[in-house]
Amino acid sequence: MKSYYDSGIPDEEWYISPGEKGQSVQYFPHFEEEHFGNLYWFSFYMESFYTRFEGLIDTVYHVINIKYKFDFEPALGFRKKVLKGLKVVDKDLFDYLDALPDNIVFQKVKDFRNNIVHNYRPNQIDSGYTKVKKTDGSQNIRMSIGNYTTSSEFLINIYDSLDLLGEITDTIRGKVELK
């Protein structure tokens, strides 16, 4: 992923208005043909990272489930069940994991992942179509140039999330070692 980023993805200015040829909006004005390939492959691996990150967090809960012999079946609500069991046997680890969703890096990872999997992918320009509910119950519909998250924004969050995974690993390592 990083090699595609380093090969060049000039998306910091992802649109200009008016465009160089008089169009109302020009997307990716600094791209040449190879930049689209770099963005494609960067996005492919970036999306894979975010979907796998969630799996790594699940693995932490599976390890704790096994270590403390909770024997919870992996199903909907699994993390909550493990946390509830953990609260009784290791309050410090419970407090750490229970606070994880409040971590700003974790929140951004979760937001990116949810949008990649369930909504418009933030690494592609969305439709710009937004519904806004007003207090009287009516709706306004707005159209814009769209929204887009630059490759550098993703890369910064990926580095931060790798640091967070390291912190999580350091925090649980002594707690789950077999003795």
C-alpha cells in the first residue's frame, strides 16, 4: 500500500472549480494516467486493512475469552459478553477495553471501516447528495461536489491505528500469557 502511495497520488487538491477547460468542476486535476492506478491499488490495500483491523480487535476478545475460560460462543454481542465477564475477573483490563471505543483513533478507524463496508467509500468521491431533516420534520436536499478522503488522511490514520494495535498488544500481553 505504501509503495503505491509513494509512487504518487496527487489528491490533496482533489477538485478545482472552475476546471482547466472551463468545466464547472474538475476532479483530480493533478492526476496523470499512472496516478489513477496508484490510487486504485492504494485503495484496494487500504480497504483490506480497515476490514482486517476489526478482525484483529475480535481476536483480542477471543484470546481473553479463552484465557479466562468464559466459553462464550462467538455471535452477536460477543464483545459485550466478554467485557461483562472481564469486569469481574480483571477490572483494569475491563476498564481499558471498555474505554477503547472512546479513543479518537479507534473511532476514526471504525468510521472509515463502516463507510467502506456499508456506505459510500470515503476513498471515492460520493454523490454529493445530502438529506437534512429540519426541526419541523421536513427535509432539505443538498447537492455538492461530493466528499472525498485523501490518501494522506488514510495513511496518517493507518499509522496511528498501528500504534494503537501495539498499545493494545502491550496492555493485554501480561494479562493473557499462559503461566
